[in-house]
Amino acid sequence: MNALAGKHIVLGLSGGVACYKAAELARLLIKAQATVQVVMTEAAEQFITAVTLQALTGRPVYGSQWDAREANNMAHINLSREADAVLIAPCSADFIARLAQGRADELLSLLCLARPSDRVPLLLAPAMNRQMWAHPATQRNLAQVQQDGATVLGVGHGDQACGETGDGRMLEAAEILEELAAFFAPKLLAGQQVLITAGPTFEAIDPVRGITNLSSGKMGFAIARAAREAGAEVTLVAGPVHLPTPRGVRRLDVVSAQNMLETVAGQAQAATVFIATAAVADWRPATSADHKIKKDGSGAVPALAFVENPDILATVAQSPRARSGQLYCVGFAAESENLLEHASAKRQRKGVPLLVGNIGPATFGQDDNALLLVDADGHRELPRASKVELARQLVAEIARRLRHTRAA
């Protein structure tokens, strides 16, 4: 399910301080089982050495169009024909201008011009000062290279090496890896609107205390990433967690179960798939104090009364759109024992076609997991793997079920 496994990536570096990020990007690409061939401009060699990148990729680095290591002296042809993609990271303002003009006076721009554009995509991760990024000439050149078929991954916002702050930073290595994985991933959910809940809820006792649980939100965030990779338009409704939003995913933050229900209800009208991974609190305090409840020294313990929280999954699963088949619902169950028994009962009680179970709390906050898929026909296990890999497998399974359900 790893879209980058076996891919041959030509990683091009143009001049800029962001070249230091290319070392981490090369490492991550190798870890994702891609083959990486580095090509550097003369300017890039002022910021990072070929020795570093050769050590990370295990392949010799190219920098000159006259490189005699190629028997036919045509590195620009040979390197581009082997590639599954050419990724320029960092891509400087100067190099964007070169691409827009069709320049071919050094190896990297020559390679980009010579690549078979019908089968070797060109992806750009720009990196420059905020004023250079905003300049009309740069934006005009970006529009031209996109019109010529290149994919521009966008830029980050923040502190820059020059001391200024704004747009123009190169994306972080992990973000570029995520974009590249999404680019290559099969678009199994193209055209689908996927709504996902993730993380815990927090039910206030007073302004500083509340009831919550150990859910980290990692599984839900991984599913959001995998659904976006699969071509879906993804909305992620997240409880209180400290996780970065997956690239290309729309995130709506909530706190309580009631907040989550209201937000989900508003978004579900446009969704075609609803995946409820959030660990919603079953109960909340009947009242929440306006001020912090103080100890008075008497040893008296405040009495808390509880009321049941709304059942978000059941509410959505019983909606007219879900019952008519317009909205496919998937539930999650985290159990501490008797997983199959409890997951099966929950599936029937909630009225969903697919229930995904896992054993907690051992998996809470971890990066790996194992899942049990339970439906009307029985159950099947997805063996232990990283949560991202499990998310991709689950998304593929949901896509298969959608095709089957809507073809029937």
C-alpha cells in the first residue's frame, strides 16, 4: 500500500539555504523504499555537499551535463528516462524562471526539458524570500510552468533565513513526502466527500477541569491523510489533540461531544462517507460550574451528577441520507476485552455496515495498531502495522465496499 515503494525519484536541488532540508527528504524517501537519484545545480553545491547526499541515497550525485560517467555523455537523457518523477526541492526563483523559459544550459534544467513529460511528472517545492515569492514575475513564471504541466506543491509560512517572516519557505521534508505519496496513490475515493471524527472529547466540570480519555487521534488523522491520498475531499472534525493537520485536509476543531455532534450534523449533509473514529465521552457532568470548584478544607467532596452524551455515530447512521445509501457510515470501537463480541454488538446497535475494532488502551498514542473489520458477513483482521499503513488498507476496503454497494 506504500505508493512510493519501488519508485525512482530524481531529486533536483537548486540553490538556496533550504538545501539542508533535502538531506532529510532524501532520507525519508529511502525509508519509504523509493530509489533516489540526486542532481544538483552549481548553486546548490554552495549550500550542501554531494558527499552528504550520496551517503544518504547510496547513489552517485550528478551535477554536470558533461559528466563522463555516462557512456554516451547524455546524463540528461539517461537520468530522465529512468525516473518515475522529477522533484525539484528546493526550487529557487531562478530555477522557476529557467523552467518557464525552457532554459537548457546546465544539467538539471536540461534534464527537466528532456524528460518524457507524458510519463515523468515534474513536481516543484519552491523556496525563497517572501518578497521574491510574491513578486509578479515569480507568480507569472509559476503560472507558466503549471500551464506547461508541472505540479507546484506550494510553500510554507514562517521565519526565513533572511530574518523576515512570511510565505516562501520550502515545505518541511515530511510534508513533501506526504504530497509525493498523495500524488502517486491510486485515486480510489475520487469524487467522494469524506467526513471523519478523531480524538477525544472534553466534558467540562468547571473552567479548568473536565472528563476526557486517552485517545490521541492518531488513527483518525492517519485515515484523513489516506483518504486525501485516495483523491477524496476530506473534512476532519477533531477533538482536543496536538497533531498537525494532514496536507490538503480541512480541519474543524471541537471540544465537547455536543460540539462534535453539531459540527458533524452540519457537515454530513454534503458527505458521502462518514468515518467515526473519535472516542466520544459517553457521559458529561449534568452541570458545569462557572468558576473553579475550590477545596474548603473540610474534606467534603463535590457530588457530580452525569447525563448521557448524544450518540454521534448512531444519529448519523439513522439519518435519511445514510438510510437511503447516500452516506456510507463506518464506526470504530476501542475495547479492553472481548473485541469481536463487543464490536459485533456495537455494529448492530449503531446500525452501520462496517465496524472497525481495536484493543485499547495499549494502542492509544502509539504509532502502530491492529484492526478488526466486522460486518454482517463476519470479520477480518488487518494485522499489526503502522497506523498510516492500516489507514491506507482501510480506505481501500471502504472504496471496494462503496463500489460494490453502489453497483448493486
